[in-house]
Amino acid sequence: MNNKTTLPQEGNTLVKRALKLMGNRFEISIQESDSERAEELIQLAVDEIRRIEALLTTYHPESETNRINEMAGLAPVEVSTEFIALIQRAQRIAALTQGAFDLSYGSIDKRFWNFDAGMKSLPDPILAKKAVQLINYQNIEIDPLNKTVFLKEKGMRIGFGGIGKGYAADRAKEVLVKQGVKSGIVNAAGDLTAWGKQENGEPWTIGIADPRAASHLFSYINITDMSVATSGNYEKFVEIGGKRYSHTIDPRTGMPVSGIKSVTIISPYAELSDALATPVMVMGKAVGLDLLNQMKQVAALIIDENNQLHTTKNIQVI
Amino acid sequence: MKKICLTVVGLYIGLFAAFSQSNTDSSYRSRKLKIEEINLVSSYYHQEGDHAAVTGGIGSQKLTDFSNSLEVKLIRYDRANRKQTWSADIGLDHYTSASSDKIDPKSVSSASYADTRIYPSFSFSRENEKKGTEWGAGLSYSGEYDYTSIGASIHGSKKTANKMGELTVKGQVYLDQISLIYPIELRDGNSTDPLKRGGDSRNSYSLAMSWSQIINQRFQLAFLLDLVQQQGYLSLPFNRVYFTDGTVHVERLPDSRFKVPLGFRANYFAGDRLVLRSYYRYYFDNWGLTAHTASLETSVKISPFFSVSPFYRFYQQTGVDYFEPYLTHTPGKDFYTSNFDLSKFTSHFFGSGIRLAPPKGVFGIQHFNSLELRYGHYSRSNTLQSNIVSVHLKWK
């Protein structure tokens, strides 16, 4: 007989807020039953993301990023410890990916690169190479003792487009965890970090966009205490000679990359997942998978131009 | 081990682990990573000291390697853009059961004291989102020390054109094998009872139908009807029955039972502040048992810091035709039981929860974030009375 003596439980306590930060749509969701307290907590996370935005932006001349760029080829610039640490981590990823990830990616010659759907042929390889000649992470000189950063070449520029959103998500999460939030998700326009479990004890379910149509999901993954980032050429691509080229430019050759439709990276840090997704697209599936398979605590899903799914060895099909 | 489940949707022809042919377009080369690159994650925040909060707050040792433990579930759209789902699971758990030890009081810990259950299952479903239809099938196996069960099911559902109503039909078959463990004094050599130890089967067939209807955003209804036929050994071998002549026997019940529960559920969400959940069920079977269940649950948010959720459940059943209490069964009957779960009774279960979460902390203590107190009183007309109290405190 249906005569169980279990007590009814309270309702859902997930509180969400979506807003535009760092030029992207952020969504912060936390498990907190007191709705006013939840709003306070989310505000703390938002404030933290705004602080990072002010630090990294290239829109305000006073940001640390812009001060470094202005002094490129001239003199080292003193920056905060937090900023130095972020650049140091970025440099490790640059070395790891043989320069496919590069903070000085913004040094590309914009006059040469006007990527649009009307592009009919690939650029001349010599001209393309010339357009990326200022991109070189090895010319970013860090002096950790004096806390300075120096761009060795005049005209060189650094930017945090490939790592900043993930960093912001990690920091927002850290603020929330320190406030005692046991469970939540910070989603920085698709670069997201999830911790704890849902109210029903289940891990969070994270959808991954279908490279054929970003509004559809191609898969979903159940995670906790993990971060996911996806990079793909959903919208920005051209077809030349039957081959699909992404808007992503290989910083070594200056040519648009092809072969991969989307890369999803799973690791404990949103910053790392964010920073690894695009370079894997640049390096190609063979080199990218070989790299990721050697790394611990990193998993990846790659969908190639033929819609075939490739995964790192730590992902298993059942 | 950290376990990650991955579900993949899409029309992908192949699925490959790791290596593929090298990409000649790439200007990058595969290379062997250095140790510090292999361990990049664990040393990622090294220079900044403890950043354990980023990974969940327990500490950096919480970063467990998930090599070879990521599971992929596959869902794919077929050519007609219907969503298909396959899933397979192997569950494994451990349980302890105190009362099963009374089967043989001489052994301190019987085998069922801590059985391990293994229950693999396999299921498939296909959904046509456009037509609002779904169908699926599943197979399962469950094994225990004194029990194995093979199950098969098939289900289908169809939504109305406006997607507000949905009809679901599910058929299930369970083929169970049970080993009979008799009370010690009724085992071989102790009694002349014809049913000794050994095995027997019990098969259950059920057809469940439900109609759910969304009246509007706030009001939802569901009608439920089940038809269940059970065949085989339906008694419990360790239930003793004492006859008027003082002899002791094992419960004997018919080897066929037809059960029909008929239910109705209505939920009403009156804004954020008030939720009403109600449920009624009528049940009858061909053993002469009929039952009514009615329950009402509400949750009232009096202020953002204070909510009350009272509930009440009423249950009434008539006994089965074969029930008589202790020492009242006369010898010579075909069927007999003294299990009070099959007797006539009425039960009430009621109580309430209150939840306090003041902004300045409970009792003005800032870190004492919330206090939740739940109380339930359960009373059953034939003896059983119980009080259930639970307290949840949140300290930050």
C-alpha cells in the first residue's frame, strides 16, 4: 500500500540572474532558499565581474591592459599582482599550445584582415604571414619582482578575449563559495563553471551547442565542480572551394583555420577551459587531442568538419 | 573517482576516442609534454597560493583525476529529426536490514544483513518533438540473495496539438524468482507443512495509463489508472500464522491477484506565496481489499523569511478476505494470513513544517542562517503510532 511516512519537502531554491557584463551575457545561478540573501550574493559576484572587466578592458584608456599596450616597444609598465599572475598563467598556456594561444593575438594587422562572408579566396600566404608578425607571446616580458610587463615590439597589443571571461567566472564563483554558497553555476556566455549539486542531489546538467546551429544542443553533460567552455565557428565562417574556414586566424600563419567545427573543454577551471578551447581549433584535431590526452584533469570533445565527434581518451561511450 | 556523464545528441556518423589521421594543414606538431605541463591543472594556481575555493572549497586535493571514468550516453536525431535516447546503467549498492535477521534468531548476522544488489538496466526511447509523441522500451535485471527479477517495459505517449494535455501508456512485466526462506521452526524436520524451502516464481504484469492536463500556468491536473495482475507465489514465506489449535504455519495466499488503483492529482500554484498539492486514490483488488487515499499539502510563504507548510494524508482500507489475527484462524482453510498490513485499518498522517530565515540570522545570530522544523504524526487504527520530527539548521 502506498503508505510511506516521508515528510514533504520544501520547493525549489535556485535563484538566477542574467545580465550583460564584459560585453557578453552572463548568467549566475545559485542554490539559496532566502531570496533576498540570494540577490545580495549575486550582487557580490556581479561586482567582482565588473572589477575584472575594468582591469582587463581595452575600452578604457586607464585599464592596466591599455597602459601596457600604450608603452609597447617603449618601457615596462607596473601592474597589480593579480594582473601579473593572470599573464603568467596565460604564458604557460601559450607555451603549452606552441603559441596557438597568444595574449598578443590583438596585434594582428586589422587592415589586412576584414573577415566577412563575401570572402571568395584565401589570402596570399606571404601577406597573411606579414599581418601576424607582431603576434608573439615570447615578446611579452614579465618581471615578477618589479611587477612589470613589457611588450618588446612597437605596435604590439595584448588582450584578454581568450581567457578573461573564464577568469571572471572563476573569480565570481570564488566570491560566492567564500560567502558559503554550496552550489551554483556562473555562466559567462558559454564559458561556465558549476559547483555543488542541484537541490535534488543530482549533478548539474550542462548543454553543449550543436555546431550546425548554436540554438540547438548537440549534447549535454552532467558535472559538478567542473568548468566547461566551447569554441566553435557556428556563425562566423566562409566556404572557399568547398572547405569551411573559421573566423579564427592561426597566429602563426595568419590564415583562417579549418577542419574543426567546435571544441568543448572540460577542466576544473573556467579560465583554463576558456583558454584551451580556441587553440585546439587552431592546432587541429590530431595535435590538439594528442596534447589534451597527455594532460591530467582535462577532457575534450571535438566535432570536425565532417560532423564526426572525437573525444579525449578519458571520455567513454557506453 | 569523479564521474562524469555525457549525453550526446546529433547526427554524427562516428564516434572516435582520441587519435585520427594527422592534419597536414596544421602548422603545429604533436610533441611530448613536460611533467609540469601534464600536471598543469593541479599546479595552475600554484603561484597564487590557496585557490581551493575555485574548485569547490574543500581544498586542492579535491581535484581528482577522472581518467577513464567519463561516461557517454548517446542521443541522436534520426533522419526524421526524432530524438532517440539510449541509456544503460549498472547500479550497485549496499543495504542493511535489521528485521530480516529475525528469520533465524540463532545466527547473529544472516546473509541478507548486508546484501549487495546489482541491477543493470537498458532502455531506449524515441521522441518526435514535432508530433509530440514518444515511445520507448526497457529491460532490467535485479538480483539479491533471496530474489532475482527480470523486467521489461514498453511505453508510449502523445501530447495534444496545443501540448497542454498528454496521454501516457506504459506496460510492464516483471518475472521474479524468489527463494523461500522459512522461519527456522518450520524448516525441514520441524514441521509437516508441505511448502518447505526452495524457489518459486512471481510474475507481475501491469498496464499504467495517465492523462495529464495543464489547465493554465498555475493549475495542473492528472488522472492515473493502473491495472496490475500478479501471478505466482504472493505470500511472504517468513510470515507466521498461529491457528486456534495452537499450530504454527506459514502464511498462504492465492497465487493470483488483480489490483486496480485509480488516482487523481491536482496542483495549484497561487503565485510565489501559496502552493496547493492534492491527491486522491481509490484502490481495489480481488482479494477483497479496497482502499482510499487522500492527501493535501500546502506551502504558504508568509514573508520572505518565514514559511509554513502543513500537510495531511488520510488512508483507509478494508482487510483482505483471508486475514485473521493471532490464534483466530481455524484449521482447514485454503488461505490464511495474520499480516496486519492486510487487515482493516485507517491511518492519518498530518503535520507541518515551519521555516525561519531572518536576514539578521535566527535569534539574532548572524551565522545561524535558517531553522527548519518539521513535525508529522502518524496514527494507524491497529496499533501503530509514530511521531516524526526533523530539524534542519543552516549555519554559515
